[in-house]
Amino acid sequence: MSIAQEISPHLPYLRRFARTLSGTQASGDAYVMATLEALIEAPSIFEKQLGERIALYRIFIKLWLSVSVNTETRGERSFAERNLDALTPQSRQAFLLRTVEGFSLTEVATIMNCTSAEAMDLLNAAGREIAEQVATDVVIIEDEPIIALDIETMVQELGHRVAGIASTHKEAVALVTAKRPGLVLADIQLADGSSGLDAVNEILRTISVPVIFITAYPERLLTGDRPEPTFLITKPFQPDAVKAAISQALFFDRRAGQAAA
């Protein structure tokens, strides 16, 4: 199979990444074209052993760092695009590779030619930089005091404010109704036997807010019913995973910008 055939399925996704990274369709497509021209001129730069998609993105990132074609004047910017502008170049690349393109931490490191620890540092930096742009109030729905405290610490480390902690369905609905937060972090098994899932369903009938579920029972969310688990962290959790989910949820949610205003 030729290189062209191998990379063809991945080109639409590379174009998406390039446009998001550069900010315009013309500039993004120009970088993709430069990547293809480099492959035609020197096929040996395609490191097939890494996997076709990783090898393709790795070449693109190398060109992004060495070739200047991003010269088009930008028009009106979306909320997420304005957030991207606030990120330093490498943290922006790492953030998009991880959250938009879905690469693992190890794959991000390979594409960016750095160690996994360095890639994680870049992702953490992106989280802090995003928080500076979209700092918001957060409600935590969790009945275990120690876990709630851990989550509260992570939220505050990212620069957000904890509006309150609820341990029952009734408390959760009342707290969100009163505080109108920009983000909810929710367990689904609560102190009095009530359901955090039911609480979130009730909350979402009256307010539009991004929700991150942090639970030991992920199978209860895989039913197809609302709220769908766009952001789902399984207990026991890694702090970096929770922080990344918080940053991603707020980065792409327009309400966060309004809540922070």
C-alpha cells in the first residue's frame, strides 16, 4: 500500500486539527499541503512503525514549528478559538492533540517529540491557562467527605471557585438552583441512598451546565438517556484525569465565558 493510501483516511482529521490550531481554513489547509509536499519530496520521513496517524501528525507538527504560512487575517473568533489564542504554542498543541484528536498521553509525547512527563506538564499548563480565561463557580455533588475535599482542592488548583458541596439529591438541586454554577462535578451514589444521576437530570431540566461524572459505577451512565456521559471519570481517579476533564469541559462550553464575566 502506498503512503498516499495509508494516510488518506486520516487527512480529514489532520485538516480539522490544522484549522483549529492555526485559526483559519486557508492557513490550516496550507500547512496540510506543506505536509503532503514534504512527504512527496522525502518519503523516508514517514515513520510508519509509529502508526500511520501518529507518523502523519508528527510530520505536521515538525513543519508547524519550522514553516511560516499562517499569514491570513482572522475574522470573528469563536469562544473556543479565543481560548486557544490565550494558550502558549506548545500547550495549545498538546491540548488539541489530547482533547480534540483523542491521542493518548504517550502518543501526544511521540507526536511532539518529548517525554510523557513533558507532555503532561504541557497539558497541565494548558489547564491553568484555560482556567485564567474561563474561571468559574463549581458545584461538587459527592457524599464522601475525603473525596469531596480532594476534588475541591483540584478545582481550586485550576483557579476555579467551589460554590458548594452537596451530598444528597435534594441538597444538589437546591445548591445549583441558588448558585447557578458554570460546572457540576457529580457522583451518582449519594449519602442518603439518593441518586446523583437523578439530581443531575433534574438540574438539567432548568439550567444548561456542563457535567462531569466522577463515579465508581460508570455502567449506570451507559444507557443512552440524558445526561449522556460526555465527561466521565471512573473511581479511583487520577488527579490529572480530573483536571484535564475540567479544562476540556470549560474550554468548549460557551456558558463558562458568561459565568466568568
